[in-house]
Amino acid sequence: MMNFVKRSMFRRGLSGVVVLVAIVGMGLYFWKGPGKATRFGQFLGSEPGHGRTEGETYYCPMHTTYKSDKPGNCPICSMKLVRLEKAPSNGQGKPAGNSPSMPGMPGMPMPSSVGSQAAPESSSGHTIFVAPQRQQLIGVQSVPAALRSLVKEIRTVGKVAYDETKLTHIHTKVTGYIEQVFVDYVGKIVKIGDPLFTIYSPDLVSTQEEYLLALRSRNTLKSSSFQWVSTGSESLLEAARQRLRLWDITDDEIETLEKEGKVKRALTIYSAVSGIVTERAAYHHGRFVNPEMDLYTLVDLSTVWVIGEVYEYELPFVKVGQTAEIEFPYVPEKKSLRGKITFTYPYLDPKSRTAKVRFEFANPNFVLKPDMFLNVKLRINLGEQLVVPEDAVLNTGSEQYVFVDKGDGYFEPRPVKLGAEAGGYYAIESGLKAGDRVVTAANFILDSESRLKGAFANMGKPSGEEMRKSTAATSNLKVDLVEPKVAKVGQ
């Protein structure tokens, strides 16, 4: 009975081994033998060429690290996988290889040829290929870099202020009492020679008396036979007259004093400048005044200042003497006036990172009023420069680059050095020449495409550090070959 059981177990084990060997042999025949695609297709009941193309790769747009050799959905986010396009193969039917990655643009593939034509030469050695159909789909557009006159425009908001060089404070030179005021309200326009107020001052009264005494002495002694006597009397009279002038008594009032021959109780003080009254402290009813008091503040508004602010990165373009233009935002006919920059303040606002700039404008008919807000515009001619549209430039923070259209579907990412930006254009200092076509639309998609291809090209490749560690670990590797033991039936 035991012998029968052992023979049954032996037969079942032997049958399993035979079936396993047959399956392994069939698999090796289909996958390793010649004509594997034809036989496998016949085995599945289909012809070669039907279904998926051999060697295709699909990736997830959201998770670029995931790739598959067949279409479907991403297992991470369930997004539909997208087929990774390849550049056309070379003349021998082999796909073009990948080039080393450029800084900031890792792993950009470098097709070696298109059909029987070689890929265009690249100054940086890196190009990517986008099929014409896909270019049309994503809306790729390009324009040539060209020389043009570049004019930078700086706009700011300005506030009208007084011209501080035409600000005048009026004081009395003597102590006294105001008796009558002629300029009696703030805002009144005053011209040179207009009367301001009358003042009674004991000092002025005594000086008038001295002047009249000197005048009578001069008239008496001018015919003296002693020259020094007549000369002395004339000098005394001139000294008294000069004292009255220093106290702001006009020559007309002095002549009136000489003609009338009697002292005036109150003398009139006249304005020595023209302007508009902005402050007033001269009032009626005998107010006491002294030289320390500001009785009037006059400002000449024939010219005014406009204080604007420009950002610190705009300061290199702002120079004293440049022409500026102001616009009135509330005037329908867009009236404007021209002036110039007279001063740039030597400090910066730490919060707004702006610097104040002072403009000076003529003010006909007092159109510009203090504390009024205006739009200020500066136009700076930067001369003729090589420029590209600002949409063509991609800025990574550490470098700037553009995609150059090489033709036939090839695009080259090329680093550039930028100059000034004006009117929607960047000046190019180096990296391009006139006539180079740069991509202005869909360049972000090209950038994404190049980075995706670079990621796939580098996927699975160990880094230099990993390769050094692997080499060090396997340099002393020892392999022992041992003869496998044959399994015995029933054990």
C-alpha cells in the first residue's frame, strides 16, 4: 500500500515539472527567438502592425515621474496619459540620442537628423523638436530680433508744491503798532509796490525828527565858508535818510516828508516782492508787532514745483535737465504742460523703495495750484538697440533665456543678457543677433516640454555620486559558484 502511494506522488510531481518546462520553453521561443513579433501576433490571432507601436512611452502631465509603455490613466491622479513624441529617426532608422543637459534646462534631447537631413547646428548644442501639427495646436509664434529706436517711458503721480526759492516772509524792522491794513485776507495777489499796512513806531517818529533837523542844518550850513562844515551837514542828512530806508521807508515817503516838513504819526509799509498771500498775522485795532513776527508770507506762483516719486530701479534713467510732461487727469481735452527735472533727492523711502524727484513748471494763469495731483510722464530716448518682445523672454530668476526658432520644427533655448525694458521690448546686450527668430507665444509650453523630456531622459540613470558608491562597493566583490543540489522526490 505504501509503495502505491509513493508511486502516485512521484507521477504527480513529474507531471508538474514537465508542464513548467514546457511553459518556460514556449516563452523563450516567442520572446527570444527570430521572428518573435510575427509568431506572437499569430499566436494571439492578430497580424503584426495592428495595435500599439513598439517603443512608445506615455506619461502623466501632472506626475512627470510616472511613465508607461501603454496608454491608460495615471494610477496617482487618474489623469489620461499622454504619448511622448519623439523626433524623427535618422537615416538608419535609429532615433536621435539625447544631449547633455544645459544649466537650468536638464536633459534637453538633441535630435541628430530629420529624414536624410541633419538637424540644424546650435550655438549652445541643445535643441528640441516639436512637430508642425503640434506647433499649430499650441499656437507657437515667432518674430525676428531687430534693431529699433528704444524709448523708455516712466510714469508717476506728482503733487504740486510751492517753489521754495520764491517764498518770502515779511517782517517789520522796528517795534510798533499796526493802525491800518490794506492786504487783509489770505489768497490775495500782491504786486511789487503795493501797500501792506501802516505802522506807528516811536523809533520811526524820532528818526523823522532827526531827518528834518538834519535837513534844516544842511540848508543853513551849505553856504558856509568852511567846507568841512557844509560837507558835515550834508553827511548828517544822508545818514538820517539811509536810516529811514533801512526801516523800509520808501524814497517817495521821504520826499513827502521833506516837502511837508512835519513828522507823520504812521508810515506805510510796501511790498518788495510779488506773490500770493499764504499766511497773515497783520490785523487792525493797534496790534503790537516786532521784528520777530511773520506778518505776511508771500509765494510767487509764476513757477511751481511738482514732487514725484520713482522706483529705485528707474533711478538710473532719471537725470537732471530731462524734459517732463504733466497731464491733467480731470481735464477732458487732455491738456498738458512741459517742464524739466531740477533735482533728485539724495535719499530713498525705505517702505515704498522710491526716491523723490523735483520737476519745475511754468504756471501761466495759476493753472497749477499747490497740493494738486497730476500725472507726470518722462520719455527717455535710449537710442537704437537690438530688441525682442518681452513675451519672448523667460526669466528663471538666476538667468534669462529665449527659444530660438531654427526652422523645420527645431527650437533652441538660448541664454541672453538683457538691457533696458521699454515699450514692451527688452534690449539684448548679448546672446542674439539681428534676424534670429525668437518664440513669442507658447514658449512656456516649449519650456515645459523640454523639461519633461529632460526628466524622462535622466530617469533611471544613477548620479555620479551613486556610481562612485556602487563602484566602491563592488570593487572587491567575490562570486562563488556552487553546484545546486538536486531535489529528491518525497523530501
